Amino acid sequence: MPAASALHLAAFGLGAVLGAGATAIVTRRKDAAPVAAPAQHQLPLPVPPPHQPRPVIQIDEKNRPQMSNATDIAMLGGSVPGVLKYGHPGPTPDFLVRKAYVASYDRRLRHPAWTAEHLTLSSLGKSRVEGSNPDAPKGDRGKSEFVEDPAIPTPFRARLQDYFRSGYDRGHMVPAADAKSSQDAMNETFLLTNIAPQVGDDWAYLEDWCRRQTSVFSDVYVFTVPLYLPKQEADGKWRTTYEVIGSPPNVAVPTHFAKVVLGARPSSPSNPTIQELSVGAFVLPNAPIPDETPLANFAVPVDSVERAAGLTLFSDAVKQSSKNICQTSKCEVIIRRFDDANRQSQKRISAPSGRV
């Protein structure tokens, strides 16, 4: 998978609320009542900062989408100011390069700031890659276990015990089903740096939709972004409220999650090097959603996700040259009853060992 650029995060959660995804702030557990589809309205967005980090996806000289290099991470340039002579407080971007994805970890919230994937038919094991061994063992979810990530300093890690009796699933930001190429790739999706507290199975329908886009586009790029969106309360003021799980409290519970998807395919058989791009962004509340709710109800502008999260996912050139993915593909999820299957395969969350 092409390497991606970790972004220097702006104040996470200070973005404005998204249009279709701006539902009530969610701190409900699994037994909460289903939420209705969000209203179609747009709230004021803050003015972006003057210096934006380099986009994660931009167009190369051959008009093809390309992920920025890992060396493009936005960091302080030049010499360190004298005031930081004895220490630089950060924030420190933990840029994690895995076999099936890349991610940036948020040490304060103890979950990913974002994850990025490049999906193709071959990466999902639906077509043969020239030179590959068809008999090579594939990833088996049953052999994977949730583990804390040793790449993160201990004080800033999400811990297994944080999820014990929390009422939330250990939700994959990059789903295990996207990493079947090997057992190592599968195992990396079970690192807690790829996990956030999540409610229900509705997210799995959108993950399945992303995988199915590989039959429409030759390349599919998927960004997953946890969000913290404000809710207008009775006094007319907007407030962001969210739960923190763990004892002591350690892992923040996002109010919403975003999937931002870019599909690329040759514009025509005669011009295979000229790519046709399609982009879509969807924001779902971290709460149960009625099965009959159309996916299109959660579609929002990409700019809204970027501003709410403090990220730059695509260059202006990509946005301007892209079509709406709901016009070039069907924005319809397939409802499957994951509940029973998930309960059977769900790995039990063990009681805490007493370690803090």
C-alpha cells in the first residue's frame, strides 16, 4: 500500500458540525434508543488556518491520485526555537505504518486520529496478483487477539481493561475483513491503536459498502476519522459532550465516525492513464441507526469532515476534478444481520488484572 502522510492535527473536536452528519452528541450505550436520520442542514464552519499541512491524497503529474510520502509529515521546520531548549511538549504524531493500512494515533483521546487504506480486488483477495502464491495462508480472524500497542509509550496507551464492562464494542477503524492478505496483516487490525469505542453493527454495513466499491473502481482509498461534534442545547449554545471509559477514565468515546472514500478508475479503455475520480464522505452517529435509513442521508461535503477534524485529506485539485461517488456508484448498503455471527465470534473482554 502506498505510504500516507500523517497530518499535524489542529484542535481536534473544535471543527464545526457537519451537514447531514450533525446529529445529537452521543454518549449512549448499546441499549440506547435508535436515532433518526440526521436533518439536512449546515452549521457555521470556522475559517481554516492559513498554513495547511500537505494533503494526504493529491494528483501526480500523470493525473493519478497519489498518497503523500511519510516524509511529508507536517512538523516544525528549521531550527527549534530557544524557548524549547529543554523540551518540546508536542503534540507528538504517532504515525503508524502497517501492512494493510496507515494511521495517526491521538495520545490524548487514546484512539486513532485517522486511518487510511488502499483497497483493490487483489488486496481483498478477490483476484490473483501476478507472482503471488495462491496457496499462501490468509488471515484468520479467529487467530487474532486484541492487544495493546507497544509502539505507544505506556502512559498514552489505550488499555484492554478500559473496555471491560464499558458498554461499547472495540470498534475497528480499519476492519479485519480488509486485511486478509496474511495473518500478520490481520493481527495488526486488532492493535488498540486501530480501535475506538463503538456502538452497534451499523458501521459494518458501511465497511462492506467500501469493499464492494472495488468492483466499481480499480482503486479505492478509504479514510476513517473519529469525530467529536457539538450539539445545540436548550439554552441555544453549542456544546461538545462525550464519555470517557476506563478506570481511571482513559479512552474517549467519539460522538460520530466519518468514512471518506475516493474511487479511481480509467476514464476510458483508450485512455487508461487518465483517471476518473469520485469522492464521497459519510458521517454516522456513534449510536444505533434504524436499518431502513438510507446511506445517502449521512452524506456530507468532504470539506465538512476536514474542518471538523482539523485534517486535509485531499488537495483542491482532487476535489475539483472529482465526481460525487453517489452518482457514479450506488450509495446503498446491504443489510445483514451481523448480530448473532458477531456474538459467536466476539472475543471476550477479560476482567482487569488490577494494573493501572
